[in-house]
Amino acid sequence: MEHIGDIEVVPCSSSKYLRPFRVHYSQNGTKKYWDFMRTHDSVSVLIFNTTSHCFILVKQFRPAVYMCEWERTKPQRSLEEEPKEGPADDVDPPPASAGVTYELCAGLVDKPDLSLEEIARQEVLEECGYDVPVDKLRKITSYRSGVGVTGARQTMFYAEVSDENCVGEGGGKEQEGELIEVIKVPLHEAMNFAYNESLPKTMGVMFSFMWFHNNMASKYKISTSV
Amino acid sequence: MEHIGDIEVVPCSSSKYLRPFRVHYSQNGTKKYWDFMRTHDSVSVLIFNTTSHCFILVKQFRPAVYMCEWERTKPQRSLEEEPKEGPADDVDPPPASAGVTYELCAGLVDKPDLSLEEIARQEVLEECGYDVPVDKLRKITSYRSGVGVTGARQTMFYAEVSDENCVGEGGGKEQEGELIEVIKVPLHEAMNFAYNESLPKTMGVMFSFMWFHNNMASKYKISTSV
């Protein structure tokens, strides 16, 4: 799907996106510190198309995932060592597909004036092309992500859409460099998809598919043996 | 459970734990870059005690989660602004409980000589005090975590233990500053626990509880209406 090349890794002394902080604190009288990153909370949305009985996911190239796989292709060395800087011409880089993941439609909570539902609605429109009324978004639950590093709260929603709600192609914001492919996973294939480890995905996909099977099974007449 | 005090936040120009890198690459001919962090893969383990019919979880104070809640108590401001440095004496800090999360027993894959199962076994022993033979660890699945920042692979296991396997108190490695409380969640309360948002937890807890209900229900004679 993609061609990835000209890979070059450099240390990042100042990043707009990743900014480590250190908190000093005392826990039961013992002085400690912890390095963490400030980040935004986020929302994710399980989208089910009731016309085609498909889940709508997004598929995209994730540089961080790709770099994990790139590390794996190299001679064994410790993560504590400095990475070799400069062009990666010493080994053949893995194919771009090694960095492609399947995910729920999702986005950061970075607009203080909007509710979580409104932010979720915008993401569904931008990434997947469906215009969903805010009151059709049902909250599934919330949880903590990256508890060691960011600890942000992620809230998961469920949205039923129909072909009539489809008003565009989605694909993300091109001006922000997003290159998102919209993917349909038929309901009857969903649990096989979820447990197929050759298709890299986030836990959100697996959790939400299972939630659907457990909570929507009667409505859509599917087997609960998942 | 804990007392947290003397909180002080400083920028972290050099962290042993969080080291941002930048990868420059071209995607379909377009030059791009992405900031990411190198990290280890990890394992997590759903532990079920067949003597008491309880799940065994760990509960610990997570500074990154606490700092998220600390931010929430302050006057609204953008994450892009610099945080106020120095002692946090301008507002009352939230109680320590705001930073406490419930999680699966888990650990980093940072010992190249050990298999994933062996690392999982060590974590179960260190954190929860159960000595589980490696061949009793059943792989559930694997997925990608933190796809925007780290992209590491996490592999989830299932371990059945009995009171006879309990050889210690667990609690983590004290020399590494770990302060882990071992928690039992009775099977019949598990799904209420999972969806109780006032008990902050990782998605791994929720996903694995649901996996258990869907896959072990017949063995342990529980209702599948979750």
C-alpha cells in the first residue's frame, strides 16, 4: 500500500510532540522521581455500519511501530545503547507493511470547547467520512492508557452508521500529513480478524469487537461463541 | 493507601527512561518525520486463582496518571504551554488515590535470553507471589500498544494458579522502588469491576476479563451475559 524509504534516525533533543518531564515526590515518606510525558486525553469510536453489517476501521502507517520492527531486523543489541545515527543503509529496511496497523477511529481531546462526543463526531467525519449526530454516540467505557508514561484517559464510544450517513471518503487531514485508509471488516469475520496476529492492531479493536459481540449479539442475530 | 507529597515538576532534558528520537523518511515520495520513543516489548498475564475463583490483579501508584489528574485540578491551560516549574504549592494536590490504577501483572521484555513465557512467569512470581510452571502459561494474543509513540508489541498470557502455587506475598522488586499491592477480584464481581469507571484501570484488565467470560465460561459455570 505504501512505499517507505530514505529512513534516517536522529536523537531528538527538542520535540513539539514528545516532551519528557520529571516529577519529584514523596511516597509514604520516601523520596522518589518519575519521568513522564504530558499528553492529551483521547477518544476512540467503534463504528458499525448497519447497511453493510461491517465495522469501519482505519489503517495507517505508524512510524513508531515501523521503527520497532526495524530494530528487530538488526543485530541484537540493548535498547540502552545509543542507536546508530544517520541513514539506515546497513540493512534492508522491512517493508512498509511492517508499520501498518488497524485501529479504531480515534483522536486527541485537544479542543477545550468541545465535548468528548463532539470530538468523537469530528474524528468519525474526518477519518471515515460518516456524519453521525452527536446523540447517536454511545459511551462504552473509559480507561487509562500508557500508565507508565502518559497515563491519559481514553474514552471509547460506539456509533451505528448507515450508508446514508456516508458523506465523504474520510482519510484524515491531509494538511496534517494524515494518510488514513478506511477499512471495512464484515461482522461475521470480526472475531477471526481480531485474533489474527498477522494483522497488527491495537487492543481497542479487539476489546470493542468483543464488547459488540457480547452486547449487540441479539440485535444483529450473531452467535455469541467468540 | 498511600501518602503522596512534596510534588515538584521539572523539565527533563535527559532521561534514562524516556528518550525521544526522530525518524526522517519518505512515504510515497513525500518527505516526513515522526518523533517516537524506543521502548521494550512487554508481557501481561491474566491470573485466575482456581481455589478462590478470583482474578489476581496488581494495584499501584502511577505517577504519570497522578500528574494527569493534577493537571486537571489547575486552571485551564493548553498542554502546549510550559508547565509551571517548581513546588506545586499553588493548589492542593489531589489525593494519592487519583494516581492509583488496577492492572494486569505485567513486565518489560528486557532479558534477551528468556522467552516471553519465562519473563511472564518471573513477573507473576515477583509481583503476585505465585510460582507458575512455564507450561501453564497460555498465550491469549498480542497487539500493539502506544502506536503513536512507542508502537511496542504486548503479548497477553492466561495463567491458572491455585493457593498451592502461592509462595510469597509478591509486591514487586523493592530495590527498584516498586510498591505493588496484590488485589483479588472475585469472578462473580469481575464484569461489574471492569465497567466501574471510578476504579481506574487499563484496557488489558477489561479485555482479559471479557476474554475469560467468553472462553472459560463453561469451565467455571458462569453466565455469559456480560
